[in-house]
Amino acid sequence: MSNQKYFLLLLWIPFVPVIFYKDNVIRFIKEKSTTMNPWQKTDVWQSTTYLKVTKAKPTSNSMNKILLQRSFHTTPTLKPTIPVPSEKYHFSKGPTSSYYKELPPSDQIGKNLSLDITVISAYFRLPSFPKGMKTNMRNPEHYLNWMKSFAWIVNPLIIYTDDKEIFNIITKLLANTNRTSSKVILIRREDLWSFKQIDEISKIFKQNNYPVHYPNTAIPAYNCLTHAKFELIKLSIENNTFHTKYFIWVDIGYFRYSVTRDFGMSIPTNFDERRVGLTSVGDLKQNVTLQNAITHNMNYVAGGCFLGRFDVLLTFCNEYLEFVRDAIKQKWVGVEQQMLYAMYSRAKKPKTSLQLCYPGWFCMGKLAVNAWEIKQNKH
């Protein structure tokens, strides 16, 4: 080992810095990042990050640690910009149910709770899988990179994972921020009702002529995790660790651009808290069967982010899980987006009313972050 030479060379070619170890390329890092808001696409690169090279040949674990530390050891080349709320993002209200009319107004419920929002997310380790098309592969490294943004969220935060390594990584990542209102919870997927259905869902997917959409109806574990988020929201509300009145689910891969400053999520202007807030991504046709919603991969709302007052969101989760139970008995099951389509298309409407944000797949998250930015500018 003493005769070996080690060196690090960063080649700032237009698309990727390359790290060399001796004569072999051991790792390519293509990490476009931005100091703008979490969703603003840009080709601006941050300034050079200095990576420590030791005499031990880097392993995948050690390189992951370097990647996770990168956001905390960079010097931005641009000052952060404050997102300006755009008039193109707005809410629409759908029909109301009798349950909606019976719900108490805001000032009559949760009087002892904080007006803050608890952010909930989760990561279940899966092997690499195709998303949409077989050529569009998602792997654990994608999610490891995306989840770094959660370290900058100032809201009370709960992240669940079934993987000990990821648990340690997220815990260390959050420790770098010195935040006290965050909790990482290690769980066993086998303890969740959704994952207990994996054998039954596998059998459903193997039925003759069952529609195949990657990964929705092709990978049983992926299908299970889309239902598990409703269990985890329910669990978080019932425990209410941080005593908040509102909760928002955010997929662990929601913030797909590097963030290098604090940001938060607040209740958007004109949000009707007797509804659940979701992002509209398609028109809802009435009386579409569950079979057709799954066969044609129909989308009405995005499943990556939804917001609600604790009591309303809890009812929504209970209704959803009951709908999935019935669907499995019928031998038809899709991911949460197809299930929600069929759930709100059927003649017997759910008790929970929705408030839809549009356009775009990330509208709900954008509005919540913009609402937080507005509050900061007023102080």
C-alpha cells in the first residue's frame, strides 16, 4: 500500500466532474445543484467542493457519506432567491359532502395545538426499478441524493425507514442541522398492514391479462409502499409527537434539486382546512370502475404531497385504507393515484372532500413553501 499513489482530479468539463483513483475511474458524480428554491430548474453549478481522499480505497458507503456531506461544505455561487407566489398556482374546490358541512371550523378544534405543520416522509429500500418506462431507472442513489433536502426543512419532521443504514444516514444528516424537532423512526415493513398484503398483491399481478405499468402493477413492494404512506400518516397523527394541528405528507424524492438554505412549509392562503389539499394532474370522469382506472393508469391527483388538518386527514387515510381492503378482495389493486381516481369517481363518494391545487405535479408543495416564504418576509 505504501508504494501506491493517490490523487484527486476534478475535471470541470461541461457536464460532469470526474474523480480518479490511481489509474482507474472509481466514481462519476453528476450532481447538478442550485441555490434557488427547491423546484427551480437551472444549470447553475455550485462552486468546487473539496473532497478528502484517504489512503484507503473508497467504498460505496464512504462515497455515500461524502455525497451526503457535500451540501454542508459548499460555497454557493449565487445568493438564494425568495420564490414569489405566482398567480398561476391556485386552488379549486370540488363538491362538498355532508361530512364536510358537519366539520367544526378552525377556531373550535385543536385549540391546544401548534399552528405549525408536521412534515412526514418515508424511505423503504427497494432494488433499482423502472419508473414509467423500462429505460427510466430509479435506484437507491437517486433517493439518497434527493433526501438531503429534508435536512433544511425547519418544520417538525418525521421520517420513517425500514433500513438500518438509511436510518443512520438520515440521523447523521439531520444532526448536522442541530434541529430538535425532528424524529427518524426505524420500522419493520412486515409490521405494516400494507406490506402484509404483498403476497396477495403478487397473486393479483400474476393474473392472466392483468395490466402491466412499471412499477405500479409490476413490482408488488412498490405498490405496497404507496399504500403504506397512509398508514404512516395515520400513525403520525395519532401520536402527534410535536403537537401540531396540521400534517403534510411529502415523498422522500419530492425535492429533486439540491437545497443549501433553510426552508419551510406553511398553510397556503385560501386553504380550506375542512378539505385535504392535493395537486390536480388530470380530469376526473365520473363512474370509472377500479378496473378501468388501473388498466388505463388514470391519474386525477398526484400522490407525492398532501396537506390536511389532523382530524380531516385522519378520516381521509381511514377511508383510503378501507377502499384498498375492498379492492384487494376484488382482485384489483393499483398504486395510490389510481386508487384515489376510482375512489372519487364512484357513485358513492368518500366523506372527505378535496381541495385541488394546479397546475403541475408539484403544485401543493410549491404553495406550502411559498406560504412559508411570505411569512418570513413579513417578519
